[in-house]
Amino acid sequence: MENGNDIRPGTGPVLSRRAINRATLERQLLLRRHDMTAHEAIEHLVGLQAQTPHTWYVGLWGRLAGFDPREAADLLTSRGAVRMALMRSTIHLVTAQDALALRALIQPVIERGTRSVFGKGVAGIDPDELARAGRAAVEERPLTFSELGRVLGERWPGRDQASLAQTTRAALPLVQVPPRGVWGASGLARHTTAEAWLGRPLRADYPVEEMVLRYLAAFGPATVRDVQTWSGLTRLTEILERLRPRLLSFRDEDGAELFDLPDAPRPDPGTPAPPRLLYDFDNLLLSHADRSRVVTDAYRRQDFDDHGPVPRLILLDGFTAGTWTFAAERGKATLVIRLFAKTSGEDADALAAEGAALAEFLAPEAEVRDVRFAS
């Protein structure tokens, strides 16, 4: 199988950066707010990255008309959706159906990353025995990783407990159980297996081709490297070649080949893109090898600290144009907008209105809500 790291030159029509941008925003539900249920949106997007317990709610708020966070919270408590390690070995909010379908496909990604960090700590331990012990522990009652490490440490005394717990995380499809992630609630990150929580086994037959097609529907048009960046999987060139008869081929402005679904929306590049305030781990920003379809040179010049807080970005005309922060205390909520460059009064007014709506969403009980622009 080819390594999938080289992008063959495209042979189809050229799509400009703006054309790619508008197609991606439309599929990401960001050109307009949609009348969809939270479940429908999560399924269409193939999940939302949900590294933090609650910021992903902003991702749904910015995409859905009249979004009520309790609807998404109810999906967690009713077991219609779960938060678990999936694409790129990061925590994603996915539907129960996708949790069971995708985990086996992504398993090599999770194991590879875990082995590189924690492999030495479990050297010599039979992996099947460790997985059985871990499964028995978390299916008896949901555990934090610290608790799981202590339980496994009793079976393997003297071993690094974090390595025992994290290797178990990689071996088993662990989900974080409520109240963790529930809007308005808090709780430690406790885990049990997807099979125990959802009452159904994982699928071993979900086609990787179907996953790739769904990626294109939510993130395309895209290169092989884009699909690999989103999923964490490698060597996907053969998969796209197998799908080629069912796909269209385009080129970006640098000549790289873009694959796309024939019936996927590709709006006119001049389609207006309203201001959007993205949450810190929005997949729009994390799911392409070439992020220039959204990310600007002005963003890159900010020199954000790789080890600092993840910025919450603003889109103006579909591209990264600034950051926003939010704080609420003593009955006052403040949303601060910092733009990378001056903008028109019309854009500033539209952005302020979007910020005011987000502040109301985040702090509905606040007596005073203020949106201001930082100099």
C-alpha cells in the first residue's frame, strides 16, 4: 500500500481558496444556522472534538438555530451520545452509533500514540491480561484514571500506575460517563467501556471507505493528507484510489489533488459568510493538513504559545480574524473581542451582535452583559 504522504497533482478544475473555504463552511454548518437536532448535527459532523467538558456546546450553538444546551446534555444522560477517545486519539463527542462503529477503525491511532508515551511502563506485561483486568475494574464501577491506576497497581505492584491506566484506555473503548460533560453540571472524568454503557458490542465491520466519504461530506473537498490529519490514520491513498470512480477530482491553487463527493455543496466563492465565534477545539481548525482554507497569515503572525491556552478564534468573511475571551462573575458577563487587524464598521457591528448573543447563551442569568473590543 502506498504511504499516502505524497499528494499527486490534481487533474480536475482548480478550486480557489475562497471556493474551498465556502464549501467547507457550508458543510461545517457555519454559513448559516441550521434547523437540525443536536443528534443530527453531531452525526453529520462525525462528532465534535470535546477535550473540555463544556466548550463544545458553543460549537453547536454557532451551527444550530435555537440551540438549547439541555438537548445535547440529554443525549449524554440518555446514552444517545458519548465522549470518548477517537480521531487523533482526542476526546470526541459522537453519537452512540458512531462510537460503536468508528472505534475499531481508529484503534491503531490510539494504540500508537499511547505506546510511544507509556510503553516502557508496561513492558513485559501481557496486554490481553491487562485489558481483561482493566475491563473488569471499570465495568464494576466507572473509575477515574487515577483510581484505575491504583486498582491495576494492586495486580502489578511497583509498576507505573499512569502507564497501566493509559494503556488500558488505549486497549478498551472507554467512555466518560455523566455528569462529566453535562451542561450546568460538573464531575470527575470517570470511565467505563462503551459496551457496558451502551449495552451493545463494537462493530468490527464498519468500512473505512464509509468513514472517508463521511469526512468529505463534513470537511471536503480534501486531499489524502487532510483525511489522514483528521483521523490520525496513515496510508489512506489506496482507500481514496479505490473510491476514485465515485468521486470528483479538483486541484487547489498549488496543484494538490482534492477529492469530493459529486453531490456535495460547493457554494459560489462570493457567498457571504457571517461572523462566527469558534470554541477552542473546533474541528474546523484541526481537521486538515493544509489549514489555509480557514487560517490566515495574520493568525500565524500571532505566534500563539503551543503550550498555552488554546485560543478561541473569530471568523470574519470565513477566515480567522481574531480571538475572543469570556468571563462571568458577580452577575456580570464580559465577552472581549480582539481582532488581528482593523475591520469595517459593518463587520464590527455584526460581530458585536454575534458576541452579545453568545454572551447571553453562556450567561443567561447575568444581570449585565458587556461586549467590548480590545485595542
